[in-house]
Amino acid sequence: MPDVDELDHIWREGLSAAAAAMAPVTDPVARVAARVRRRRRARATLTSIGAAALVVVVIFTGFVFARNPHGTHVATTPPAEPVDVVVGWHGHLRIRFPGREVSGSAPRVHLPQGQLRFTVRSYGTHRLVIDGVPGFNPRVVTDGTPVVVMVQLAPGTYLMHCTIPGHTESGEEAILIVR
């Protein structure tokens, strides 16, 4: 085991070596060399960061194109389901859904949930609404010209009817069952 004097000598040598390493460099060649080393380290660090960022961008781009190979849109909405509605066909106060299976005395029609594109043709004066759906208010034309209304429907049961007095009571209504 070293004695106290020997430990004290080791301690002092360590301190003087540390002080020498931290002392300002007075030799201009050593200062320039130190500055060049710092710049090289900084450039190497920036190059590494740039390369890592490039790798992240390439991976993210690959992920996006893997999910959407056409590259048109990252987030797409599905196309709206078409629903044809005919109101007041040939003088009868009723709502028809051409191309869809309808049942019951107040016609019941099953529709998918989500974005729906209603094409409404009206023969006569009518004001259609879907109870509980504020975005559905087609401005129908009396000559059968089609009017398109987009609406988002959540699952549930809705009543579509005409708000002109007497029309709902005369059978101008339909029950929409959305699943």
C-alpha cells in the first residue's frame, strides 16, 4: 500500500496535468489545429444529423406511398353512396326510391351509414326534410329536374317527409333505416 507522501505526489501530478490540459494554448499552430478539429467535429455532427433526417424522410415517404400507391391524396374519403328519390310521381303524394328495395305502408328503405348523395326529382311543389338532419333541405324544382344534396348519416332510423301541410298525412313520407 502506498504511503501518504506517494499519494500526495500522485495527486499533485494529476492536478498539474489537468491544469496543463485546460490552460489556454499560446502556440498559434496548436490553436489553429484545435480550431480545425472543432470544425471537423461540427461538420461531422451536422452531416450525421442530415443523413438521419434524410433516412426519416425516405422511410415516411415510403410509408405514405405504401398506403396509397397512386400518391394522389394521403387521406381520402370514400365516395358518397347514391340514393335516388322521386317525390309526387304522377300526381300521387308519395316518396319513391328507384332501384332500392322498399317495404311497408310508410315506405322503409335501408341505407348505409356515412356520406350519401341524394338525387331528388320532384313533380309538384314539395319541401323534403329528414328529421334530425339539418343539412338536408333540397330546393326541389317542380318539373322533375334533379337536385343533388350531400348528407352524412349516422346509424339510426330517420323520417323523411314533406313539410307542406297535408302532404305527410297523405302518405308523402318514408322511413330511412341507416346501418
